[in-house]
Amino acid sequence: MCEMNWKGNMVMKLRTMRRHVSESLKSLTRNGWMTFASVSAVTVSLILVALFLMVMFNLNKIAGDIEKDVEVRVYLDRSTTPAQQNQLEEQLKQVKNVQSVTFQSKKKGLNNLLSSLGSDKGTFEDLQKENPLPNVFILKTRQPQQTIMVANEVRHYPNVQDVRYGKGTVEKMFKFINIARNIGIVLILGLIFTSVFLIANTIKLTIVARRREIEIMKLVGATNAFVRWPYFIEGLIMGILGSVLPVLLVIVVYHFAYYSLSSNLSQMFISLIPFQTMAVNLSLLLVGVGGIIGVWGSLSSVRKFLKV
Amino acid sequence: MDDMIVMQNVWKAYPNGVMALNGIDLSVKKGEFVYVVGPSGAGKSTFIKMIYRELKPTRGKIIIDNKNIASLRERQVPYFRRKIGVVFQDFKLLPKLTVYENVAFALEVIEERPVYIKKRVMEVLDLVGLKHKLRSFPDQLSGGEQQRVSIARSICNRPPVLIADEPTGNLDPETSWQIMDVFKRINLQGTTIVMATHNKSIVDSIKHRVIALEGGMIVRDELEGEYGYEA
């Protein structure tokens, strides 16, 4: 009766899809207030998700940055000869839990310092002539927690003038992030479930309104998939509509926060996630989560009705 | 061979323990017209629902068009349904759609081509004599006309079997005759028709095979039979 060649099939699919989309738009407008309530619920949830994630992502990045900087700096005695220096390097490489040993000459150290000072460096230009910094070995450990042990061991090696390492800052930070994350997750999950529930209810209304239609569809042999599609689309649209405002908010808020905070923070050697990266990734994530909430809600209420 | 509907030892028990059908054996040939009669609660509705697989038998085989639908998988049911037309006492039309749209709906949801739908809907509306009312809405039609629309919808996919559950139950006698006339035309085109009815005058005057159910069993099966109960 109908040829199932590739083209015919594609044309049919497109027409069917148009039908499904127009059916779902119709019922979205028909149940206007319920649609509005569900979309608002998704919006509220996603706004909180967005604010939470903006903070969490940055805290994570900062912690990561600091963690990367957790290292044991071994300052060498000024009288150390090159041979002694090589011998010490070999010794350091043998120490347990040391991942890497990098040599930083006093000249390089000075350059690093000067460049981190930015525009103020002119004042310190004179130091070039008489470098007050010592040569340094920078040790990275396998785990941040191992720095203390390594530092204590290395301290007694010959030609070592001083040993320095970051104490506990990272651990404290991670502890804080963990607590904040757990509270946030519980809160957000609650909100997401509420949104799913509201969407499920809205879809249920449209299903009840079209109960006879579904009955006839099933009677004349429409597949379950065919019956399900409009509701699926309806949920998806509600979820995605709900993510519009949160996405705009992310763009505005993060733009503001990033450009007003990052210059202050950079003096503390901390950098935030760049505006564009955050805007793009978080927006996609929000649209995705919105879509999932919508589809989840709609499918959960259609399932019950299709079991005839 | 020429059997369209075959039931072999079909039993149906409802979850609440009621035994609706108790070992039905029967065969209906291609192109046959069968009345199913019997008092209320005799199992007529269950019997009818088995044929379009609204219900599954607890035990036994139901073979339609050489396929045992008792063992049909859930996802195959829609494709099986396309081979069965069903007409009800309450018409089941969509009030917001016109006559034309109500019939076309049945073809649209199984994704037929628009060109074919247009042609086929006009054909079946012509067959039931409602071509001139295609833009009317169901509430602008008489009961008999509404039932004819629902018959048009049930046969638009050219099903080999038409099931009618009390099709004249809501209609006055004269209109009922018109409906029977439509069924006759459909039957003459080779469609097998199974009609559950309480209408004594129709069964007694338009002679066809009569199957009488009582207590979930076939108590009578006669070619050219009579209604056999008090109206």
C-alpha cells in the first residue's frame, strides 16, 4: 500500500514529525496555566542549579590550581658547587613519593617573580644585577598530602638551606567544597524532582483531555511510539523553555562577576574560569538538564496511560 | 483454509475470578456474516474484545487470518489492529473533527500517504452515503449518520474483518435498517462481519449465521438462525 523506499519513508517521517510538533504546541497553549507553572518550576530549579554550578566550578578550579602549586621548594646553599648540586638532584629523585624534580635557576626564579609583578616590575629591575634569590629544586609529590613527609625528610640533606611547602590550605578548601557540594546536591535534586512532578502532571492533563483520541488511535492500529511522540515533544519543549531564563541569567551574572572580580583575584594569583568557557558550557548543560527534566516528566506520565 | 476467525478451546478468567468464557470452539469463514446473541453477562463483550485483542485469552488459541493472536507480542498488536475494523454502540467519534477529519484520522495515525488518504476517505464516505456531509461535525448529524461515519472509519484501512458491538443499540428501528444496509454492502465486498446484537427484529429478518452465548459457552450455532430470545 505504501512503498517503503528510502525517500518515501523519509518524507513520511517528516510529515509525521510536523504533526507531532503541532499537536504538542496545541496542547501546550490549551493548558496554558499548567504549562506556565511547570515551565516556571523548571526555571527556578535551573536558576539555582546555575548559581550553584557557577560557584562550584570556580571553587574546583581554584582548588585545582592551588593543588597544582603544592610543591616542596628546596632552597640550595649559595656555596653549592655544580657537582654537589647534581649529587643532590640524584638524591632527591630517590626520595619516596617524589614524582618529579625540577631545577629552577636563580635567574629563572627572578624572571618569574618580575613577570608576576606585572607593571610594577620596573622598580625591581635593579635586582637583575645582583640576584638575591637562591637556586631551587622544585619537588612534586604524587599526592598533595605527601608534601609534609617529603619536606621533613629532605630538610636534612647536605647543601639544603631551607625547605618550604603549602600547609593544609588545599585540604581545608576541599573539605569546604565537599560540604557545600553535598548541601547543594540535596537541594537541587529536590527541586528537580518537583519540576519533574509538575511536568508529569501537566502532561497528564493533556492526556486526559485526549483520552478518546488515544483510545481511537490504539483501536485503529497506531503504534505506541506514534501515540507517545507528541507528549515527549511537549515535555521537551517545557523543559527547554524553562532553561531560557537561567541561561540568560548565567550570561549576565557571570559576565558581571567575572569582569569585576577577576582583576582583584589575579593579585592573589587566583584566576576564574574564563567568561566564554563558562557561558557556553553552563548554558549547554542547563538546556540539557531542562530537556531531561521535561522528557522524564512526560514519559513518566505517558507510561501509565499506554498500558491498555 | 478459508477460515478467517478460528477459536480453539478459548477460556477467559478475569482477575476477580469471574469466568467469562468457558471453552469456546468455533470457526468463521472468509466473507461470512455472523450475529452473536445472548443475554447480558453471557460473555458477548468478552468474546468480541478477544477478536480485536483488547483482551487476551487465559487459555486457548485465537487464529485470525492464519495468525494466532493469543501469542502476539505487544509491539505487534498495532499492526494486527490494522486488519480489524471495530464499530461500537457509542460511535466514538472525535467531536472537534469534521466527518472527513474523523475518517482521515484513522489513516493519518498509521502514517498513510496524504494522497491516498484523500482518495480513500472519499471512497468510504461514498460507500456509507455521507459524501455530502464531509464538512459537518458529529453533533450536527443524526445518530444513524454518526454511526455511518464510524463505520466508514472502521473500514477505511480495508480490514478483512469488521467487528460490531451493538451497532444499533442507540438507534431507532428505521435507522438501524440503514446501518444494516451499509453492513450488507461491506459484506458483499468480501469483508467478514461479526456483530454482537440485542436486536431481535434484525436478526430474525436479515438471515445470517447466529451464535448464541450463555454462561460463557456457545449454546447454539445455526446458519440462517433466529434470535431466539424475547425482545
